Amino acid sequence: MARSRVHCFALTRSVLASFVSFTFLLAPLYGAPSASLGTIVYANRAHVGAAQASVGATVFGGDRLSTEQPGSVQVRVGAARLLLSSSSSATFSEEASPAATLTIGSATFSTSGSK
């Protein structure tokens, strides 16, 4: 009787340890940050969300960039650049490819191969 109880406890402990180990293996997959969409190459009176934007900052899907009245921000995404003019706002996303939705103001889009 006592021997089967010890065996049952050891088996339960092994199953529980295996389950916890498996959970730790999956945690980094779910907690991994999304891939970056681009980099801020110029910022003057600009914001990422509520924070001040700075040159070299990484832009991720879901980020909202905005500019104040006399400001602008330029983001490089691969060979493309997006310039948000004064008093503008855009939200970045990544579905099939990187995208920006202009919510207010004006923006200029360019690529290195444009003519």
C-alpha cells in the first residue's frame, strides 16, 4: 500500500514537472516582441504614443506617431521613407507588409528607386 502511494506520488511529480517544463518552453514564443517595422531617422517635436520621439528609435506595429504644430518626423522602412508633416498623426501596422494609416494631417512617402 505504502509502496504504491510512493509510486503514485513520484509519477504525479514527474508529470507535473514535465508540464511546467513544457510551459516554460512555450512562454518565450508568446512573449516575443513583434518584429520592428522601421527606424526614426529624423524627429522634431514628434511623439511615439505619448513619449518624445528620438532618432534611432524603433517603430513597431501598433505604434502611433504624431507631430506638434511646428514639427515633423521621418521613418525609414527598408528602402522607403515616410515623412509626417506638422500637426499630423499616423498609426503603423503590419499585416502582409508594413503599412501606415494617416489619421490626421499630411505625409510624404518616397522610395530610393522613385523617379
